[in-house]
Amino acid sequence: MKPLPELTEPGLQPAADDPTLLAVARDAIARRLGAAGVAYTPAAWLLEPGASFVTLTLNGDLRGCIGSLEAYRQLLEDVRANAVAAAVRDPRFPPLRVQELDATCIEVSLLSVPEAMEFTSQADAIARLRPGVDGVVLTYGQARGTFLPQVWDALPSPEEFLAQLKRKAGLPPGFWDDGIRLARYRVRKWREPERGAA
């Protein structure tokens, strides 16, 4: 698996302890909900193409997760758009209320380019998965779903991980067909400290 691509100029990438992406996401959500924005220092790497996912949790429970699998716009715009979408447009949840914002924890994941996996059967695909490392995209016809590597924390078994990924894509968990395609990617992630209960 190739490492996450580096940007061309040294220093034009976020450090592991850089809070910028979290500030961008919180600022976008706050402004969308009519709250005060969050200041951050613009960085050159924010203007490079990037693919991100923004995950929201409230009191330890998932509250929204929306993202991009391919880098088709500036990272700054990608994080802003995905943060707002996770807050107010994730169909699994009601829109985030401004009263919940202070207690909401934000995580931003920056994705590597997905790479197609080669396998000969479902058992072979399962054997090739790397728990805790791989984010996985499953595609079958019009059905598509992805799990970030963080999902391994809740689904540590490769068999269950793949079964639930099929369910997320709208397929029966026991379904298999040679037309299923899998791709994997890695992420760098930044997460806010847990916040107070709402």
C-alpha cells in the first residue's frame, strides 16, 4: 500500500498536532448554525486538492459522518462542505442543533487515494483486509459504501467488517458476487478532545 501522497513542497501538509482542520470544520458548522465562528490561520496546504471525512460524535455516540472519497476540490472547501453536511444533512440523524454544538466532538480524516484490491473470492478478500489500517470502499453496480479505518474499533473481525459494509451499501450482509469491487485507503486523522455532555 502506498503511503498517503505527500504534497510537493516541504511543509505544505498538516502536522499530526496541527489543529487547523478541526478549526475549519468547527468554524463551518458554527457559521451554518448561526453561532460565532472559529478563528484559524490559513495554510498553503489547505488550497491543495484533498479528500476528507468529517465525523461528529455527541456524548460518545455517532451524530453525523459525511465525506469525499476522491480529491476533486481544495481541501479547505472539502472540509467545510463535509462538516456542514455531517451536521445538517446526514440522513441518519436530525440536523444538529446549535445547543448541541459545544458538546459535539469533531474528527477530520484526510484520505489517501483509494487503491483497487485484487482477490479471487470473498474468503480471499477477507484474508487481505488489514484490521485497524484499511478504509474500504465496496462497489457493486449502483451500490456503494465505505467504512473508515476507525470502524475497525467497533468491528474488529474482518468477516463482520465486510458484512456490515455490504449492509451499508444496501446489500444483504451474506451476499457475494464476483462483480463486487473493493478498494482500500488509509487516513490521517485529527480529533478534538471529548467535550462535556449536552
